[in-house]
Amino acid sequence: MAIRTMVMSQPGVRLLDLLNSLHRGQADDVYQLILTDQVYVNLSAVRLTDYEHVQVFLDRDQAESYATLHPSSASLPRPSTFQLSVEAPCRSARFFSPEFVSGGTEKIGVHDQHIA
């Protein structure tokens, strides 16, 4: 069975299972297909060397559709980490009660409801 045909018939097939199903010497063919975007692996979600958790798809659209239908999938992008730093000038000795405000974007601002 051709590699792309196998991936088409089993969307999200684990790389380990794909490699184990192939004849000796065909692993390089799988990596060549990944390198040339003929099959898709979400490299931002999992390391390629983590064969048990890498899922292989025909393309990114198929991977995103699969992720929507299978939210516990191992190859889903991991939540990005961020660093939060809150700096507020000390304007007075009064109590400062910041309110976190999000405008629906990735950036979060701080609003002091006591400052006019």
C-alpha cells in the first residue's frame, strides 16, 4: 500500500504505526513526504522523534478537521505559554485594584478603575 493511500485511509495515523507497516527502507520515503509537504505533521505540537505521538495527515486542513473532531488528540498544538508582567506606578498610598481587560485579542491590558 502506498504511503499517501495509507494516510488517506487512516487520517491521524501514528508515525510509529505507519513506519511499522512499511517495508524495510521505506521510512526515508515517509520523511521525504513530510519534508516536501506531501503529507502533514504538526511539528509545533510534538517532536518528530516522538513516534508514538506524532500523527500523520494528508494536509493541514485534514489535521485541523481531525483536531476538531478529536480534541484529546496528542498532536494538537500545545497551549502556548506566556509571561505576564504587571507593572503599576505607585501614585499614592491608596489601594490599587487592577481589573484585567481583554478586548478579544491575545493581548491583555490592565485597567485601574480608580484612576480617572
